[in-house]
Amino acid sequence: MTVPNPPTPIQPHGSYHFIFTYLLEDQSGAQQNRLYSTSGLQTPGPWQTREDLFRHIYTASVGEDGALPIPVFFALEPNELPAARDVPG
């Protein structure tokens, strides 16, 4: 009888740096839309995807009056720098 190999453990993602720029429309009718930008670190769970992180950041950016953010820019990159041996020069 062959015993199957145990599943390979999921490697942790590490943290990711994000930048999210979005527009919030003025809900008062004063035509004063505002452009906001936020940045920070997110560490995804083992099964989370890039879209999951975007939705989390998007939801956290809802205006105090319930205005939904209109995405303008989104970047998500691993929060690491190349090792010294990988840097040319």
C-alpha cells in the first residue's frame, strides 16, 4: 500500500506595501470632490489573493458619509528590497 505524501505547507506571503489613490465625490451637492491617497502594509492570510487585499483596503476607504471611493490608482508590491548581491555595481 502506498502512503500519499503529506500536503506541502503553505509558505507565508510576507508583508506587502500598498498605495491606493481614490476620489470621493461630494455628497452635499457643493461639487467639491476630493482626491485621497493612502499607503501602508498588509500581510495576507495563506489563502488571500491580491483582489482580497484590494477589497479590504477599498472597504476601509469608504467615506464617513458612506460615499464609495472611485479608484484612481492601486499598487501592491512585496515589502522587500533586493539582496545586496542582486544589486548591480
